[in-house]
Amino acid sequence: MSDDNLNQDQDQNQENSQNENIWTEEQLRVLEAAGLPTEAEPEEDRKPTRDAVAAAFREELKHANEPGAKVMSADRELRYCLELQQKRIANRSLRFTDEMVPGAYFQEGFNNVRSWQDGQYETSWSVGFVEHTKTFDRPNMKPYKKKEPQAIYETVVDVRSGEDVSDDTYCCPNCGSVSTIRELQEGCSHCGTAFKMSELYPKVTNYFFTYDTHGKRDPIKKTIIKYGLYSLPVMIPLMVGVAWYQRHTMPETYGSFTPMILIRYVLGTILISPLIGYFMWMFSIFAAAGRQIGTGTGPALSVGRSRKKFEAKMSKIMPAYTFETFSSRITSLFKLIAFSDDRASLPFYEGGDIGSEFDNVVDCAFSGWMSCNKIKQEGKYVYVTGNLFVDVTRDLGDHIKSQREVYRIKAGRRTDVPTTSNFSIAKIQCRTCGASFNSFKTRNCPYCGSASEPASDDWVIYEVKNAGQTYMLKPLIIVLAILVLIMLGGLSTLGIIK
Ligand SMILES: [Zn+2]
Ligand SMILES: [Zn+2]
């Protein structure tokens, strides 16, 4: 990543969006690290609807934990995730509050900050800045509170073309009552009949929060110099110490330690301080993306390459399929597995018994990072293996613990079933007993127990495994190598090594 790249990115950003002033250099760097494309803005016709959905989601999310809440601005997977999470929290007798108040730099939704297009869908990111407070409480437990200035990113998926049928009416084939298509998304309200229908886009399919690094709006040069100056109280004594040590132990090689030498070293250190500043600043960016250096650097380095790799490989197998669509679907499926109390009945899970690994998870947030390690085609199937980075909050009985966790996920889907954006609706009926139930939520008929036909046009999860810290090894070696090179460069500039 050179500064030229960054400037281009920023110029394009300024042209494309009147909200360019919301992006600090640092945030642009984070976006760069995530490998985000900087395409031109798409056609505007459906934009107001998308903006409305993004704004509605932020509002609905605050109340998602209230009994009976349905987050209708979310797609059906994400909606079900939130439902299961609400149930999990209630079952553990926890009191949970999730507050978002407009942050210091808040403007009502920065929609279409970045967007991607595939054959049928338009995926965009909507960003808002909030003061986010989360609390968990229960008698006899240490209360948990986390308050942080954050940016909320929402992935909004929309069809690129196609008619809006949500206000069309439909006659329930079971009870004959007439409802709008929109009202039928969660089934017929009169008789409970469930329908298999196309998603009524636009919908929010994924969301995540990042620490808001606002207040650092300086240009890069200024930032680097600032970071360099911060390093001086440590670097000057260090460099002078090295010089003093050399001249005292080997005066015949270096000459004696004179005030002139002292001045030379102090000035030299100040001169190379922007270099040290640049290095420190790079680190702070990864840290901002992952909140801490330890958790941010690894994903930042591996995700940037993943997007390109995924799109290059997938374009040959299933044309027009973006990494954004993939990672948001996998995140939802992962969360459903984590929050489900009956994993064997999940229609999209084909993996082994996970045991109690996720039983105490009370919150699980996508971190914004997903890497893609392997793509393999076998017959009519394509299999993708990747690392999903999530911020997991667990209920440990006497206290609540929140930490970054990494899961290796193997997912697959058929390649011979085309995706279509044409609207369709059909009553879901058990093949054995004729009862209607939501086959998206459960594999087996709740009335007679027989298994329903699995969906053939969506991703199936074959494996979920805690990846520990293994993903860090490669990036760590790269960072260490860069560190060593910069140190060597700095030392040879000062003539300490020749
Ligand atoms: Zn009905
Ligand atoms: Zn049945």
C-alpha cells in the first residue's frame, strides 16, 4: 500500500460521495486493508428505500431483545439470529440492554459508503457513528458494562432490478384470508401457515461495530510526525546511550564521546523520527481495526488478499458472486449455530456435534473480518474454507467475558442451481402429514417428525472449529521481518552498523 494508492482512493471517495469528510485518513487505511473496491456510485433509483431500511435497522436493533420483537428490516437469517439470541439471553435469566445514541460526529446514516455489484444484487455498506453501551446484569453476578464510541456498519443487500411486490395482496391458500406479501414474511397471521418466499429486498444482511477512531483527522504527514515526536522521549536516550556505550568500550574505533557527538545523535534521531512515526502509525491502524494490535494485525493482513482470491476463483465457478454476500451469509449461519439449542435440526448444518462450545454465548458480533483460505470444486459442489473473526460474549456464571475468537468454517453449496431474483411464494407443506411449518428454521416437521427437503440453492455448513491463534503465525512473521528491516535501516542511517 503506497501513499499514492491511498490518495487515489481518497480522491475517488471524494468524488463519489458528498460525505467524504467523514473518512479520516486512518479509516481509509482500514478500508484499504480490508481490500474494499472504490467503484463509482450505482444507479440511484432504489437508494432511498435502502437508506430507509438501514435507518430502520439501527432503530429496530435497539429493541431486538424485547419479547416478541421481530427485526423486519433484517433478512430472514439475521432476523432468526436475533430471535434465537433473545431466547438464549432470556433462558439464562440475564437482563440485557443495548443502547445506541448518536455519536459526536453523527449524521443520519452514511449510506452507500462502499458498494459491490454481482449479477442480481447490489450490496452496500451503510455507516453510522454511535455511542454504544451494552450491559448484562443478573442477581449474584458482577454486572457487565461496555461503553465505547463506535461506528456501526450495516450490509444492505438489494436487487438490482425487479418489481417491488411487498404491497401486493395474496390470498392464503389455507384459510383464505387476504394479506399483503410484506405481512406474510413471518407466516399467515390468521392460521399460521408458513411460506417459502423470495426475500423482500432491500434488507440488512449483516452488521458490525468498530471502535470509532475519530478525533484523528490530521493529514498523514502530520500524523506521522506526531507519532515520531511521541517516540522521541524513548528513542533519544536509547540512541545516545548506544553512542555513549560504543565510545566508552571502543574509543579507538569510534573516537571519544564529545558534546558534538551528542548533538549529532540527538539531531539524527529527530531526523529519522518520521520513519519511526510511520511504523508506529501503521500499527495503530491495524489496532484501530481490531481494537488491539494483537487481534487486528492478523485479520487485516489476511482479509485483504482473501477478497481478491475469492472473487478470482469463484468467478470461474459461479460467476457474479461477491465476497460480501458470502461473508455476510456465513456470519449469519455461524450465529444461528452458536445460538441454537437444537443444532441437529438446523437445515443448513451438516457438521458434527459441537458439544457445549457455544452454550454460554450471549452475544456474538461479526468483527468485520473474514478470510478465505481454500476454494475447492467437487462435482456439483463448491467448498470454501475460511476463518471468521467474531467478538464473542460469554456468560461464565459469576461474570460476563467478551473476547475476539476465530473459527475455521467449511461451507459448501451446489453450483448447478441458478439463483434468481424473480419473486416467488409457495406454501410450505410437510410431504408426510401436510402440516405447514417454517422449514428454514427447522429440518424436521414439528408435527410428524419427518425430514423436509433441504434447500438446494444456499450454503450449507460442514465444519465449525475454533482456530485458536494459528491464523496469526504468518502475519506475525511478516510484521517481525518489517520491524527488523526498519530497525536495521534506522541504525545504518545513524552509522551504528556499517
Ligand atoms: Zn392463513
Ligand atoms: Zn409432518
